[in-house]
Amino acid sequence: MYIGDYLGRRALYSPDALAIVDTGQTPELRLSYAQMDERANRLANALAELASIGHGDRVAILAQDGVEHLDLLFACGKLGAIHTALNWRLHWRELQQILAGVTPTVLLYDDTFRDGVAELAQVETPLRHWIHLNGPGIAGSRHYADLLDAAPATPRRCETLVEEDIAAIVFTGGTTGLPKGAQISHRQIAWNALNTMIHDLQRGDIYVNVFPLFHVGGLFVYTLPQVILGGVTVLLKRFDADQVLRLIERERATVFAAVPAMYQMLTQTAAWNEVDLGSLRFCTSGGAPLPVPLVEQYTAEKGIRFKQGFGMTEFGPGLFALAPEDAIRKAGSIGRPNFYIDARVVDAGNRPLGPGEVGELVLKGPSIASGYFNNAAAWADVIDVAGWFHTGDLARYDAEGYFYIVDRLKDMFISGGENVYPAEIEAALYRHPAVFQCAVVGVPDPKWGEVGKAYVISKPGQSVSAGELLAHLGEHLARYKIPRTIEFVTALPISAAGKMLRRELREREH
């Protein structure tokens, strides 16, 4: 089988090579490709025996990052089933609604979420089998290790699997209503892996993953391409800045990826001044523009070369890449489209715009998702008649073909008839040496319709007043863009993937 059984193929080529280091296990697990393939075969056989899981069936998992996520992804590939990872930040009632939509009959879960799982077990869901990964588990659960031990390691594969079959359902952020389940096909995985190998990865890479494995950033940005290439991936249960730095040094990692908020946190740990990060070929940043002062700090203090990236759940996820040599020269750019990605900026009438003009970013290419699970209407809303995917991102590109995300369409607000882009204001705030993190949202105003409000976290040991920051902004921005108020906070809402949740800040103001 040429598609789907990723581990079977890789174990054939490099069975004894190190594949996964799972630092969240006690003791820590270091697994070869042959060992990973055996685990996946055992789980596939166990699921087939326990619940008759086969082609097209969904299997859910609710767990922090760990090798079990990958066991399930690869077991599903062998069965032709669909890996369905649940966002552990959601309330169990939200999970109940999601389960009702995707109808898995099996749930794997870790003990961290035992209370929510116990609630789910008392209400109506399609779940019929419960498998706990650790801890005592709820009544009626089967223990994961026992299932693997009892199942045969006989190789398993789905002979009827084709490229358009779905490998995973990955849920969007859910900014309005329930999250939508993007269907990630084996075709999408193959094309994304090819793009990633062309632009980023090479044989022998060692990658430390800090993204949650219920997110495309965790499963598909580098982790699965690493398996296809035969590289090493290091897993953590959750992002821990001190642990991340020490693992990069210990494992001699060559590739690391995170979002700007994580990169900022790394500089504030005791380990920052102690560790040697010289093994890194580059670091990738995504999710938001990386502040130039932060790039300069990493370069000056650690010799790090940065690549800015851009991706999304429904497409890629690898879409754009900015080469390290352009990190300062093209600061703020997401780079140019990856090899097999076509990108345009269009106006409200879907007409292509020229260099420097702001419009919506639209995409075409073979690494697009296969719609939203059981939600054809929502997918039709983002695909136009010519087949372009509408991202909802406002963008522009320059004369050299480098693209810039101006802001999310939904984050832009209109003040006195002028479009205001929070990302532009945040970039200006980050130029002030006392600003650690910030976020800007539009809030109602009786005169102007909306005005900006900035939330700011100061760097440890530094103080700055609202007046000083407003004066600083006045040196960089037009007056209508300057926030009316600044509120100093000790924390900002950040998603499990490390992205700023501006919608939660907006909800506070309405």
C-alpha cells in the first residue's frame, strides 16, 4: 500500500533509526521506527477487535501530547479510519456536541481529563468504548497498555484506501459557534510533506514539537513530514519554556517551531542564558508576525536564524515561507508561497489586486482540505466558483512577491470610517523596549463607531505608563490608529496552539 501506512513504509527503510522521544512518559520513551510500527499495528488490531473499527470510522482522542496520539494516527492509517483529536481546552458539553457530529464509537483519553470524560459517560454520546492512557480511568474503561500487550503485532493495512480518503479531522478555532472539522486527506498530507521538504526539512533533522497534537501545527507541520523523511521528533506533554530550551540542547535539535508568544517566553527563563542552541539550523515562527526586536535578540544572543511561516487548518498547513536571510530585510512578511501553492490578493469583487494593495488572501493548490465534515454549506462559503479558497485574512504583497498579512478580516475594525488593523498597532507597541506582550481590539465608541483598546504586559523589572506608550505610538502611527485606552494586565488569553485570542478580549468589552 503506497498511501496511508506511513510507519510501515518508514520502518521498511530505516527500522532501527530513532523516531520519537516522548519526554512526557515516565520513564522517558525513545522509540525506533520498528517499535513505533509495532505499536501502531497492535493498536490497529486492538481497535478492529474491540470495536470493529475500519475504513472511514472515526476514533477520538482527548489527551495532552504524547506518543499515543501518533500511535492512533498511524493505526488509523493502517485501518483506513480517521484520527479525531479533541481540543482539551473545551468544556465537556462542547465536546458532547462535537462527538454528536463526528460520531466516534471509541475514545482514548488521559487521566488529566478524567472528570470531563466521567461527565461525558453519563450523557448521550455515540461513544461505546473508553480507553484510558494512564491513571485509574472511569468505570468500564479499558487500559491502553493492556490492550496493546494483548493485541497481535501482525502487520495491518487497508487495501481499499485511496488518496482522497480522510486521514484526520482537525477542528478549527471555533470563533463563531462550534468548531468546524477540516477533513485532512492522505492526498493533502502527501503534498504538504513535499512542500515542507522543498522548503524546510532535510534528512537527519531533529525536531522538538511544542504544538498540541489536536492541532495541524502539532501533527502535520513537521511531525508527519519528519516520519516520512525518517527524522526524529521530540514530544512534550505541554509547552514549558525551560524544558524546551534544555531539550533543544540535550537532543541537539536542528529544527524548532513556535509562535511569537512562546519565543518571548523562552527569553524569560533561567535556562536562556545557560543553554547552547548552536545545533539549530533555523527556527520557524508562525501564527503572527515575529517582532523585529525579538528576531534581533535571538540572532545576537543565540545566533538563531529565523524563518517566518504561515499556514492554516484547512490548507497546507505549510503555505508560505520566509527564508532566514530575509528575516530582517522583509520583517513582517510571511514570505513567498510554497512551491505547490498559488496565492492571490483580491478585492471584495474577487478581482486580483496589484502590489501594495490590501485585500483578502485566496489560495489554490493540491494541499487543500477535503471540506468540513458533515458541513458542506460552511465549505461552500469559503470556496468561490473558480475554486479559490478564501482565507479571511487581509494581505498585501510587494514588488518582489513577498506577502504580508495585514490582519484577520474579523479583527479589523472601522474607526471614523477608516480601516484599522490591530496587528499594525501591536507591531508598533513591540518596538517599545518595555512591552513584553500586547493585543489590540476594537471597542464600541459613540462618536467614532469603534476605537482601539490595547492590553499590555510589561517586561519583568520594567515599568512604563499608558501615557508613555501612547506617545510612543504617536511617533509611528496616524492619530486615528492610536488606541483610546491602554490597560496593563498580567496575562493575555492564548490558545493551546499559542495564538492570541483577541475574540475573548473583544467579548470583555461588549
